[in-house]
Amino acid sequence: FAGKPITCKAAVARGVNDLRIEEVTVAPPKAHEVRLKVHSNALCHTDIYTLEGSDPEGMFPSILGHEAGAVVESVGEGVTSVKVGDKVIPCYTPQCGDPDCIFCNPPRGKRTNLCPKIRSTQGSGVMPDGTSRFTGANGEEIKHFMGCSTFSEYTVVADISCAKVSDTAPLDTCSLLGCGVATGLGAVWNTCDVEGGASVAVFGLGAVGLSVIQGAKMRGAKRIFAIDTNPDKFRMATELGATDCVNPKDHDKPIQQVLVEMTKWGIDYTFDATGNTDVMRAALESAHRGWGESCVIGVAAAGKEISTRPFQLVTGRKWVGTAFGGFKSRSEVPPLIDDYERGDLKLDHYITHRFEGVEGTLEAVHALHSGECLRAVVTY
Ligand code: NAD
Ligand code: AHE
Ligand code: ZN
Ligand code: ZN
């Protein structure tokens, strides 16, 4: 197929909550682009958030999906970082590595993964040259999403978005590291750099929140609070290392008051993994007087804003946030799958549901809505 368009199946988001399995045509990759055969896709809450119409950058028709394991089918001119047959994780946060990119290079770029090289076109649903590689059955343009669009048997991404992994890496497990699980681990390890002995609280126990717990336990955090309104999430949280499970519905006081009373002065590091702005406030206000740090991971719906009394910051709390857990995608994600292959990083417990074929994407959406699902992996 190299150099020629490919017709394949994709789950196309036609409008709010309107996901349809359709035939699409995927054009060959242009310069510095890579066409991928998607092997497995895990569903992240952010895909649902966009499908539900909550994303200010959301567009229809588009091909969503951004947690995947894939194989390089063909490459465009000038691509040297990957070759046909390589296994890759498409990453919505690219890493251009250009010598003049102040985000990719030291001194200050050492502290961030927010390479802006293709961010504006990515947010507009097109490739860096301003056009789409997807065409629908009626010849209409279909937009890309988050630089990945992995709800499709084939997709085209920028070469700087492809993290090449080992030839032995299992592509279904790789999908988890394309977003949610890498984000939770990185929020703890990179963004907050949690130290051994610290106390940690996580609000929201989906795959993102649970990977915060896993990362905190691996760092040697002593007390780990797991907070969710769905008590079914507490079993896995405890298995991963949570010491205290708290359901806000069991209390008639604000949850931040409950947590501060349990600890006297609050918790060293708190994380929001719900996307609810009231919960973000509760997480900040549960942080320790004098030094507590609260990290926003959750993505809030369009128009939502966060607030607190400035006194909360005056008295030493910090409010921070993370994108993709601060991981520089191409250099720092592949070692995570190496850790998995060596048995040093457990990941299998996040896959609670499996479906076959692009059609399985519809079932995956139902599963994530059900509250019983951490990650539903669809293998094409
Ligand atoms: P999920 O839907 O699987 O999990 C969310 C959890 O939050 C559920 O267990 C739910 O019961 C719980 N919850 C909902 N309301 C709550 C409340 N008021 N109090 C306590 N718990 C509550 O979602 P996920 O895939 O784990 O993603 C979590 C969030 O992180 C989403 O907002 C997603 O968009 C975002 N996200 C951000 C990044 C990033 O880089 N910043 C990356 C991945 C996901
Ligand atoms: N499009 C939204 C913002 C969405 C958002 O914040 N996305 C997270 C990743 S969620 C992954 O599941 C993120 O990392 N954002 C950084 C970026 O550059 O997009 C909006 O508000 O417009
Ligand atoms: Zn860069
Ligand atoms: Zn995601």
C-alpha cells in the first residue's frame, strides 16, 4: 500500500455522542509523517469528554482515540526516526528535539514535555501542513484528533509523535502508556517528584487515579488516600497500595474537611483525576499547610473554572498541573514498556475489558460509562 491511499474501517465521531463505524480513506504520509497500522486502542476518558461535546477543541466529523499501540506501515519523505515494521506508541505530546526548541532542550526545557512544534494544527484537527489525511465515503474531510486518531485501522501521525518501542513489546499493553497510565505515574514521578515517606491523596480512581497510587507506592509514599464516589473502585486502590479509602458520600462535611481532620494539617501531595472543578478545589484545600502541592490531572468541560480562597495559597499550598505526566514522549515512554517487559512495572491490571475490531470501540464506550471499567482495549 505504500504511497497509495488505504480504505479501512474507523469509528467516526459524527456529532455529540454519535459514533459510527464507517469506511474511510487514509492518504499516504507526507514529509515527516508516518502512516500506522493501529493494533490496539485503549479508551481514555478524554475521548468520551470530546465525544460528549465538552471539549472546546472538539470537532465533527473526526476520528478520536489517542491511546494505542501500532506498527509503522509506511513513512513519508525525510522520516529517519522510525522505519516500516517498527512498533510505536503514538503520543499526543510530541518531542521535536530540534536544537532550537526551548521546550525540548535544557536548561529550562529539562523541566517540561510541552513541545509546541505542532500544537496549533493538532488542536485544529489537521496535520502540520494544515490538511487532513482522512476522507469519508462521500469525499468529505474528516478531522484528526490529538495528533493520533487511533479509532481507525490506519492513521497518519507526525514523526515527532511516534515513540518507537522494542520489537518484543506487546502492543495491547503499549496502548496504556499512550496516555492514562503514563500520565498518572508521571504526575507522581515527574510533575510532583513525590519523595519516600510522603502522604498522597488521589481523587478519582479510574486508570489515571489508580496509576497515581501505583506510582506513589513505588516511590515509597507512606500514607495514600484513595477517594471516589464509587466504592467499587476501592478494592483495586487497596491492592495497589492505598492505605485509606474514602467515599465523600459517606460524610456530611466537605471532603477536604474530612481529610484535614484525618491528618491534622493535610496531605503532602494531592491529585485530581476526575476533571470536576469542585473536586479540584477540594484537592487543593486538602493539601498540607505550609508545603502541600495539588496537581490537576483531570480535564474540565468547556467553560468550567477553578477557584479557592487565595488564603489557601498564602498559607503555603501550591496548585500545579500535568499534561501526560510530564513525560517527554519519544525518549521517556519506551523505557516504561522495557520496565514492563522486565517485570518491574505492572500494567496488566488496568485492562478490565477487551473487544475485537473497530466495532468494539462502541462497546468500549459503554464499558467506560458503566463504572466497572478501567481500560477497555480494542484490538483491530
Ligand atoms: P475515569 O472515568 O475512568 O475515572 C474517573 C473516576 O473519577 C471514576 O472512578 C469516578 O467514579 C470518579 N469520580 C467522578 N466524580 C467524582 C467525585 N466527585 N469525587 C470522587 N471521585 C469521582 O477517567 P480516567 O480515564 O481515569 O481519566 C480521569 C481524568 O483525567 C479525566 O478527566 C481525563 O480526561 C483526564 N486525563 C488527563 C490527562 C492529562 O494529561 N492531564 C491524561 C489522561 C486523562
Ligand atoms: N482540548 C482541551 C484541553 C484538553 C486537555 O487538557 N488535554 C490534556 C490531555 S488529556 C489526555 O487524556 C493535555 O495534556 N493538554 C495539553 C495540551 O497541549 O493539549 C481544551 O481545553 O481546549
Ligand atoms: Zn520541541
Ligand atoms: Zn487520554
